[in-house]
Amino acid sequence: MENKTKTTSKRLYSRDALRGFDMFWIMGGEGIFISLAAITGWPVFNWCANQLEHVPWHGFVFYDMIFPLFLFIAGISFPFSYAKRMSLNESRTKIYKHVFYRGLILVLFGILYNNGLKFNFSELRYGSVLGRIGLAWMFAALIFMNTKLTARIIWCGGILVVYWLLLLLFPAHDLGSTDPFSQEGNLASYIDRLIMPGRLYLGNHDPEGLFSTLPAISTALLGMFTGEFLRSEKLKDKPYKKVLYMFVAAVVLMIIGKLWDLVFPINKNLWSSSFVCYVGGLSLLLFVIFYLIIDVWNIRKWAFFFVVIGVNPITIYLAGRIINFQAATRFFFGGFAALVPEAWVPFVNAVGLTAIGWLFLYFLYRKKIFLKV
């Protein structure tokens, strides 16, 4: 942890708000809407509830984009931090050290999150959300630092095409499947079964495995393209043109993703190339909405709730594993839960859990305590 004072004017407020919006769903937001669907039976809440459970394999719902959206936002941040370090005349060696440190410390945090301190290494799951973020961001940052825009685009698209062709042309046969994009027959799962220690999340497949981290690099690069575009001096005083260009890029990415889905299904578990494009487009579209409202129109007050979450995302993610927020919820909201009809109890508990987590983050925000990696 570190104490620091930083004015929000030097930050993209929309970026912090969107990151907070993203994390809101896994710190209690999903429970609020799922319980509302159970209570009311209203079609709108039923639709929301259906969007808040991962699809088993092929397909897409909103909940599938929470993870890649976070990685996309991490990508947006890098061109700003890189430019700042360069303006301070930091050596490239020092910046490289930071990139490697950040990537590998997130891998370590991911292992700790998966009960690494139990020291049961044969049953430990080494793949993790934080590990994928760390590795994908790290390799994307190295590409960004060592190439120009055209080469970065080639890297981004080339990774996706190569990943698709490898899975298509070299299916796994060890579990009897001939479908190159099935859970049993895909090359990514096969390689993970061969080289990854410990256990895989689904037994024969891990959604955060090593090989499927390759296309996640392109997810981070898409965010970095966005960050670099936002820093462009050519459109410095033309925010609406920035919004328009980003909107068009988002739509194009989504169309590419849906077309690619015809031959390489959109699949979060495989982090398929079509998934990268489609979710990258959706992520950019969400960012455009937040950027337009918050940073262009300067309508900010509504976003404060999300900003408090968004400036400490790793903190709330790890704290949810370490701190018993459920016990605190029962202590502070148990009485309210006892007063309402039984059908409303999950809703009260979900609101309470979200409130406890947010107040914890608000305390850190007021004290200017942020977990920096």
C-alpha cells in the first residue's frame, strides 16, 4: 500500500469510473439484479439476471466481458504512464523493470488468491484472473514500447490470426474429440494439460490457462491503441471527433467479431479471436459513453460512486478473498433482513454486501490509500 495525493484532473475520470463500473458487478452488483429478478419476475430483471452468469462454452453474455474490460482499461492506462515516465527522463531499463515487476507480481497475487499459502502445490491452481492480466499486459507493454503504430497493429491482428489457425489446424485428440474448438479437443487446453502444474479449473481446461493468454495480449493492445489515440495532439481540441472515431472503431470491431464468430466461435473460455474483437468493440463502446458524458460533457457527480471503486480495483478484488465481508453484512444488515419477507432477504444481503465493500473503499479513498502495483 502507498499513501499519495493526486488530483483527479490529471487522470481520465471516465477511465476510473468505467473500471469501477466493471468491478461493481463482482463486488455485489450481480447479486442485486439476480435477486430483483427472483422477487419481481419482471422481464427486464430476468434479462439482466441471465446476463450475469457465464455461458458454459460458446456464446456471450454481459458477464463474460467483465474480465476483458478490465484488461482493456489497463491497456488504456499504459500510454499515459509510459509518456509520464519518459517525460521524467526515466531510463528504458527502469521502465522495463517496472513492466516486468508489475506483470510478475500480478501472477504472484493470482497464485496467492488461489490459496497459494496452503502450500498444497499439487492441487494448486496456477492459472488466475490476475495472472492473465499481468502476463497479457506485460507482453503488450513490451510490444508497445518497441514498435510503431503500424507494427503494433500487425502484432495485434497477427496474434489473433495465428491463434485461430493453430487451433483450427492442430486439434487435440487425447480426449477423443475431433472438434478443434471444443473443451476436449482444442489445442490451448491440450497444451495447458501438458505443461501447466497443479490443477486446471475445469479438470481438462483452464479459462485462464497459459496458451489462451496469447490472444489476451491483443485485448491489452486494443486498450493501448485507445490510450494512445486519446493522447493524440491532432485532435486535442476536437473531443467530438475523438468520440466519433472511437465509436466507429468500436462498431467495426464488433462487426469483425460477429463475422469471425461464423468460423471461430465467440468463446471466453478459449479467449477466441472473435471474442477479442467483439468484446474489444463493446469495451471501447462503453468507454466512449463514459468518456463523452464525464470528460467531454463534464457531467461527473453521478460517477463518483464508481470512481471510488475504480481507483482501488485490485484492493477490492483481493480483499474479497481475505476479508469476511459477508460477516460484516450479517452484523450490519441482519436486522433489516429479518424484517423483510423471505423473498427479499437475498436482495437486502446483496445491497448490504455492496455497501460494506464500497464504504471500505471510500475509507481508503478519503485517506488517499491506494494499492499500486
